[in-house]
Amino acid sequence: MAEISTRKGLHRIVYFSGFSGRFPTTVADQDEEINAIVRTSIRNNRERAITGLLLSHQQWFVQALEGPAEAVMTTYGRILRDPRHVDASIVGAGPAESRQFANWNMCARRLSDTDDAILRTLDLKGAFDPTALSLDKAMGLLTAVRSIQSRTPAASTV
């Protein structure tokens, strides 16, 4: 069971979920749908003091959300009800000492073939399987993407 932070403390949740059958099938349509998710998330997350990063790769989402515990858990509950997600599972949740995504109300990134070095570095070579991610590996993946994303022109984000 995930440890819930106090209302005033910083809380982080890291989860993965699959694309549902209701999610678009073409990459272009998926990118458009993810952009719509991010636009809505940015607006909602700013109001709730939530930061985070959403990664999509091979029909999967991996996401970290951080902020006030109640806001983070409410947001995760909304994600669970979103028909575009299936098989959601928490990799880790609980109090956080500091924000890892402090400057990100939400960003989305799709790993491309050129991002394979990230997966190799994190020992995730081969088929991407978020069900095998530990919290450390998931955070390593997301923070590596954050670091690359911060140096990448906005045109490469989804």
C-alpha cells in the first residue's frame, strides 16, 4: 500500500498504464491526443501545484506526479477513470523530499529510436516493459528524459 503524505507535505506518485483500445492507433493521432492531455494537465496542474512528467512509449504511459498529497491522489484518481488508460499500476508513492520536476507543470515525451540510449543505460534493452520497473528505475528513466527534454527544442516534444 502506498504511503500517503500529510496534506501539507510534498507527495510523489509514479505509475504506468497502457493505452486503451479507445486511444488512437496512428502515431500522428496519438501525438495529437497526448498534446490534448498535456494542455489540459498543464491548466489543471498549475491550479493544484502539481508538477510531473508523462512519458509515452510502445503503447504505455509512465508518469510521475508530485505536489500536495490530496491533489496528487485526486489527479491519479481522475487518470484511473480516464478511458484512454488501462491496467494502471503504482510503481511507488509517498512523501518526497523535493520536487524532481519543479519546472514542469506537465510535459510529455515520446521515446524515439534516437532515445534508445536512455533505455540501454537503464538496463531496459529490448521490449519496453514498465511492469518490470522498480521505483528507482522509473525515476531514473523519467529524470533522464527530463534532463534531455530540458535541452531539446520544444518541437521535439509531444
